[in-house]
Amino acid sequence: MLVQEVTTDLSPAEVIQLARDFFTTRFSAYAAFVEEEGDGHITFQVEAGELMIGTGSREGRTIVRGSTSRLHHELSQFLTTLAPAEEVRQNALGPGASGAG
């Protein structure tokens, strides 16, 4: 899975709500359904696989990490709504060498 990361001044709750809105209403190539949601994360099931977004904090800002096996472009589009495109990092350090777990 490719992991992408961005830092934003939005709160984790705002990020999760924006992700829900973006992937369930704006994203029209595939139907996205919320599979799991918590205070700092949301997982979507889409025809092309799974997309996960999680939040954390660092130095008073919100870190947003997203991972997906197939929807890299769509994830990048969402993350650039939270911060300028040049701040979106791809292949952010994940739990394994591939970031897959």
C-alpha cells in the first residue's frame, strides 16, 4: 500500500468529516462506503479496494495519513484539499517496508 501524508491546521474531526464528504459525494468513479469510523480515523470500502485515513498530532498541528492499494490519485486529490500539493508526502514511513502493515 502507498502511504501519503500531509500536515494541516484542521482538527482531526474536521479532517474525518471532509474525508467522508469527499469520498462519498464527490468521488463518482466508484461508490465509496464507510466501513469503519472513529475519532481519528475512517476506512472506506470501494469497488477498487480499501482506502484508509488516520490522524495524529505533532507540534500542535494535525498529521493526516492515508493509504490505499489502488486509489493513489484520488487520495492525493483529497490530501491537497487539506494543504498545498507540494506538502503532500508520498511513501511516508509506514509500519512495514511497503507501508502495508
